[in-house]
Amino acid sequence: MSAPGTLPFCLRLLRRQLVLAFRRPIEIGNPLLFFAMVVALFPLGLGPAPEQLSGFAPGILWIIALLSNLLTSDAVFRSDFEDGSLEQLLLSPQPLFLSVLAYIAAHWLVTGVLLALVSPVFALMLNLPVQAVGVLVASLLLGSAVLSLVGCIGAALTVGLKRGGMLISLLILPFYMPVLIFGSAAVQGAVTGVPAGPYLAILGAMLCLAIALAPLAIAAGLRISVDA
Amino acid sequence: MWTFFHKLGSPPWLYSISGTILRWLLPITLVALAAGIVWGLLFTAPDFRQGNSYRIIYIHVPAAVVALAGYYVMAIAGAISLIWKMKMADVAMKACAPIGAALTFIALVTGSIWGKPTWGTWWVWDARITSMLILLFLYLGVVALYEAYDNKEAAGKACAVLSLVGMVNIPIIYKSVDWWYSLHQPASIKFTGESSIDPSMLYPLLLMISAFYALFTCCLLMNMRAELLEREARTNWVQRLAKQEGRS
């Protein structure tokens, strides 16, 4: 059997990850459920006054999206690390940079994109003004891709450790902060009528930077974890 | 040149040369620190607006400057150990993290104490302060990741990757006060052009910054020596050293 070309290989890898994810619908549903539940915590903790909630809504929605991304990123490489298929991937002649991107794309599609698509529902529940909903979805789509890329760096560095869960948050949250700042600022801007374009442009710039650099760190991290 | 480079990779050589350096550098550092503190606290005029409270600048600014520079040292040492597989660079990187974390913590605490009389609050979420807090988390993340690995060789590599990723944040911290209008003042000391700080206050400050750099170097070398002894505990030179210490 001849080796497939790089692009078909990555597409197959992406398809495999998606098939694996969709075989267990509950694992796709979990982040959404988490999102819904944490949304419900805020009116309980902050008080249900609608005008107060609508002021906090951009930040709340962004922080929850960030947390659900963080919690799911731990699992991206874990099962493949445990059954040895990650080792096979490292041994294969395919460039690791691109195969890593396939993993990240799968993670982004099943968490970030899905969360962005359902976020308008939760935005309405938190009384976010309607004119900001479009910007919310756009900023979450862009920002969650950055979050997936950065989160996978942490996942790659901790995949060999037994107790990676808490550590990955310590490692990765500092890098999530800039995304949070500009993501929630975009939505906040849309609420108050400031053009959100510049914020979205900065998120896009972060995405470009992350796509160019994060796979290098992830590839290095995976090699370290598999060697150890 | 190359023999020097090769010697740098030898633990006993590094141990002995760092001992010699420390014997000179440590007293100089302590004298410079003492002189800088006395000069800054007693022999400079009080600020016309802030009175005497500004004097904390002689701890705050040096700690912050060296905390940021320390991150570069850590990341560059990490890069060297990743690229050229130099064990001693790995030792240096590991030794950097706790010192940098301590300096960042000092900068945050002194800044907070300074903020109370000047801004009327202990803490504000302004760009410079928040990014220094992130720097503290970055340092602590490196420490935590290193401790989490049982295999110390892999731990060193993983930390090197993490510290290189963290480099992205350092220019943001440096430039945060210029990019975002915030409560924290922009940098007063400039290499080109006029500094916005009076020379009589500037010179003790420069002395303190140099003293903190020297202090960082001393702490780094002492940490590295301790780490070297621990790693090489089973080798001949360490056992010989231990016997000598026992005899004297």
C-alpha cells in the first residue's frame, strides 16, 4: 500500500477524529451541558436582575466558553496516547505540523464551533442586547480556534502525566487571557455601539499567529511526552 | 573559544568556576545593594508630589526589570537545552524559574504597597499590573510542570517548550504601558532621549537595578550549584567534594 499524500492524510485524520467524536454523542453534548449549567450559576450568584446580567453577559459567556474549551482540551491526545496510535503518528513520514492541525481542527469543530452556534440561546437567557449577538458568535468562532490551538499545547505537554487535569489549567490559562480580553471587549463594544471590527481583527491576527506557531510547540510537546 | 564552550558542558568545571565567581560577586552585590538602599532611602530629595512614598521605587522597579529579564534568561536557556542538548542550560533554566517568580512577586507586592498612598487603592486591573500577574503565573506554571514529571529529562524539555511559548507575552508586558492608556505611568528611564526622572533620583535607581541584576546572577549560580550537586550526587567529583567538606 502506498503512503497517502499529505493533504488526503490530514483530511482522513480529521475525518477519523470527527467520526470518533460523533460515535459518542454524549461527549460532544457535555461541553454544551456544561455551558448551560454554568450560565445558570451566574443569575443564582449575581442575582437575577436583567439589567445587571446584561452588563455582565459578554464576560460571562466568554469565560464559560473558555472554561469548556479548557476542560475538553485535556482529552484531545489522551486516548490516542494511551492506545499507541499517537506513537504511530510520530513515526509516520507525514509532517507532524499538519497532522497536529487536523487534531486541533476536529477539537475546534466539536467544541468551539458548536458552542458559538448555540451561544445566542444563552445570550438571550442572560439578556444580552440582540444587536450584540452577531458579534458574540463571530468572536467566539474566531477566538475558540485560538483557544483550541493554545489549549492543545498544554494537552501535548501533559498527555504523558497521570494527573494532567489541574496542571493544564495552570499552564494554559495565562495564554487564554489575551483572547478573553479582546473577545469580550468585542461583544462589550457591540453592546455599547462601538464598532467591533478592530477587536475581531485582533482576534484574527492572534489566530494567524497561533496557527503558525502553536503546531510547532504541540509537535515538540508530543515528541517529549511520547519519549518520556 | 570552543574549548570554553565544551568546558561549559562539564558539571565539575561549572561548579568550580561558579564558586570562584560567587566568591567575588556575592560581596560586591551585597555592598551595592546596601549602598543603593542607603543612597535611595536617605540621601535623595523627597518627590515634590509623592513625598517619601516614592522611595519604594528603589525596590519596585529593579525587581520588575529583573523579573522580566529573568524570563528571557530562562527561555533562552531552555532554547539552548532544546537545540544543542546542553545539560547545563537545562540546569540554568530550572534554576531561573523560582527566582523569577520571587522577583515578580516582590514587584507586585511593592507595587501594591506603593499604589495605596499614590492611587488610593491596593490593586487595579490595569494592563501593566495584570500582565505582571500573568508573568507570575507563567513562572509558576514552569515550576509546576517541572515538578509534575517523574522523568526529569523530559521535564526539562517540556519546561523549555513552555517557556518559549511564554516568550510571546514578554514584549506585551514591556510595551503594555505605552500601548494602553492606564493608571501605571509609562517607563521613565529611556536609553535614547531625555529620561523623565531627575538625575539625583536616577543614579541610585540605576545602582539598584545593577545590584538586582547581580543578585539575580548570584541566586541563579547558587541554585545551579545546588541542582548540580543533586543531579551528580552519584559521581566521583561530588563524592570527593563531600569527603573534603567532611574532613575540613
